[in-house]
Amino acid sequence: MLEFAILGLLHQSPVHGYELRKELAAVLGGRRSISYGSLYPALKRMHAAGLIASDEPTPRALLPADAPALTGRRGKVVYTITPAGRERFADLVSEAGPEAYDDEGRFGVHLANFAHTASDVRLRILEGRRRTLERQRDRLLESLRRTQERLDRYTLELQRHGLDSVDREVRWLTELIDSERTDPGAAPPAAEPPAPRTAPPAPSRTT
């Protein structure tokens, strides 16, 4: 997933490492922080595989204070995608199987790269993601039906919150799918994105 996200950003323009870290957080929806400990090993592997290239550090351009120790106070390294990287990116954006939509994070990276994705592939990914969430919703409904009488009201509200989040995302995906079917070249509708699937921790159950 990280390789895909990096290639997607570099496919648009060269980026230096620190800026790449910030842009990756935006691509991933702001739900996870990309550490230098995961970013730079990934860049090193991709560089060794010939997917990306890097230039020499800009003299006197200092890295931020939170950069990893191994970079010292060297200048900013700018990363660019190579022809092999563009081929790899083309392969990744053409994926439309379960690997493209079952995992929320990978689905998000695919969605961020829909501008470079064929319309029929976009539609299969969106429909696959909706099916995944509909199955998840069915499981949540069944679990709620079986356990609601045994749950305290806080745990019950937490389960209902999760179900409501899934319902909102299904509706959001349906709007995207309808738009894709109506006009594949149009911008997606200005629908409200699904809310993060988190909630404050439920209080301890009392007896």
C-alpha cells in the first residue's frame, strides 16, 4: 500500500522526502501518521528496485528537526519516479480484484488515484467496496440482534455508532457509483465522506 501511494504522488511530480511524508498522510485520509521509520525503508527498497530515483541533496538545505538521525543535517533529497516505476504504477491502478477494495487503506489509495484509473476499473473497485461494506453491515446487524438484550446502553450505542458509520459509507459509495455510471468523466458528487469509524471508549460495564 505504501509503495502504491508513493508512486501515485511521484507520478504527479518529484517530491522531497519530508514533503512526501506530509502528502502521504493526506492521501491516506489523515487517519494514520507516516513515520520516517516506515517511509525511508520503503523508499530505499523502491530505489533498489529501480522504481524511483533521487538527486543529490541541495547544499545548505536542512532537514526538519524530527528527521531520522541517519540523515543528519543533510539537504533535502528529491525523489522522482522512473520509467519502471511508471509501469509498476500502471499495473497497480489497473488492479480491480478484492485486494483493491477489501482493505480500507488500500481502497483509499486506489480512490486517491482514480484520476489515473480506467472508468471500468473504477466502477469495479467501487462496487466491490460497497459489497464488502454491505457484508460487514449484515454481520453487525446480526450481532446487534443477538446481543442487544445483554448489552449495557453504552456498549449498545457503540455498536450502533459502528453500524451508522457503515451505512453512511455505503450511501456515499452508492453516490459515487451512480455518478460513475452516469458520466464516467465527470467529477464525483460533493457528497459528505464517511465519518471515521471511531468513537470515545465506552465506560466500564457496571453490575
